[in-house]
Amino acid sequence: MDQAHDQRKQCGESRVKHTGRTKDKRKGGDKDLQWKILIGIAAGLILGLLFNRTAYASEMPAWMVVLKTVLHYVGDVFIRLLRMTIIPLVFASLFTSVVRLGDIRRLKRIGAVAMAYYLATTILAVLLGMLLVNAIHPGKGVDPEAIRKLDMQASVPESIAGAGADGRHPALILMDTLIDMVPKNPVAAMAGGDILQLIFFTIFFAVVTSLVGRRARPLIQVVEGLDHVMGRFILLIMRIAPVCLFALVTVIMADLGFSVLGALGKYALTVLAGLGIHAAVTLPVLTAVFGRTNPISLFRAVLPALLTAWSTASSAAALPLTLDCTEKRAGV
């Protein structure tokens, strides 16, 4: 019996050591991913500017045209892969999170806090945006040729600088946003990629599923399986993220360069100022005061998602990685 006890103890110690090595290895892999993404973006900036200057000075060589075309397709496929995962990932992860709460009373408390936080951050963002727009007036003096090169379909109306977005009161904008969260057709919301409507439907659907009880257990198991599959899906996509982001940034800088970006300097300043204040002041204060979490630690945890969002200019494309970083790196 003593010998069996010793064997079980050694086996347990072996499992602990193995688990520790696994965690250390995964943590090291996460750090490697951050640096690889950062290196890929930096290399894309350099190569893209080189392409842009070559095209500006003379006709671009055939090999550059071919390489740029290939990089364009690589970046486009990467964006498509990320967007492909958004709907099933958000639905599965949110559904399983709500169902695992068990007690609906806990969901009521968490839901009230989440809604209050959403309203607070939305109001702060709207007020900050209106303050900056009225102070800087980004729509004045924008070069039409720059807009054409950026393939922008909408201009910045002068009414924004004078009386809020399209002349509407901020309270009406906020109310319309909240009402629009309720989908008329959840399938259409999924097909259209409307994340807010998808979140509302998923939470409501998960609450009703919890009320059904044991009869809904097969459905819960299917969605939990989908959640695990999508998690593995994201891990596979992120293995190619550094190369794909390199391709994406290269094409963007090759097409635009600094000259076009300079023409939109005032608009870019407004956007960057709003994002910077919201990200460096508003959200860290909320994180520290209400979340009781070190904002710097949270920033490091979601850094791969931030880099992906910056390089793709799409919060939707970065959403799957954001969920993955929030859960596995930030411990939410």
C-alpha cells in the first residue's frame, strides 16, 4: 500500500511539473506571437513605403507588381478568415458563458452591470468625439483626390462640426443605438455581421435555454462543442497572423504612402486624439476604479488583439482574437 501511495504521489508530482511546463511554454509562445506580429507590421511598413517610393519615382517593375498582387491576396484571405469566425465564435462563447452561470439571478446582476458599463462608455465616447470634432473641424480642407485614393464613399459633412452627427441630439443617437440592438431577424443580423444585435439575441436565447432546464442539455452540449472548435480555429489562424499582417500592411502603405496620409492629417489627428484619450485615459480609469485591475497588465494581455486591430483597421476582424486574449491571457 505504501508503494502504491508513493507511485500515486510521484505521478501527481509528474503531472504538476508537466502542467507547469505546458503553461510556461504557452506563455512563452504568446510572447513570441506578440513580437512576430510587431516585426511583421514593421517590415510591412518598410517594404510598403519602398514600393510606394518606387512607383512614385518610376514605373514599378514587373516583379514588384506580382509580389504586391500576391501580398494583396494573402492579406485579403486573412481578413476573410477572421471575419468568417466572428459570428459562430461570438454566439458560441457568449451562449456558453451565460448558460454556465446557472442561476438567472446572477445573470440579472451581471447583465445590469454590463448594460450600465456599455451606456457609460458610449456616452463618454460620444461626448469626447463631439468635443474633438467641434474643436478641430476635420472635414475642412480635405483633398478630394486623397479621398478618391482611399476609396472613401462618404465625406465628412460640415453639419457634424456645427450641430452633432447629422444635426441630431446625442441623446437621440444613443436611444437609436440601444433600440437597434434588438434584431428584427436574428438570421439577417448574423448574415449582416451586426454584432450588437447578435449579442442581444444570444443572451436572450441563452437565458431561455437555461429556463428550459434538462431538455435543453443536448443543445448546450452542441454549442459547447462549437465553442471548443472555434477556439482551436483561432489558434490555427493566429499561427499565420504575422505573415498575413506583413502582407496586409505592405499593400496598404504601397497604395497610400505618406503623401496621401498627410493630406488627411487633420482628420487623422482627430481620430487618433479621440482613440488615444479614450484608450489611455477613459478606459484605464474605468478598469482601475471599477474593474480593480492594473490597466497596464490588461494592455499587455490583449496586445496581440490591439496590434491586429491597428494593422487591419477593423475591430470586427480583431474580435475573435480579442475574445481569445481576454479569456486565456487576461483570465476573464
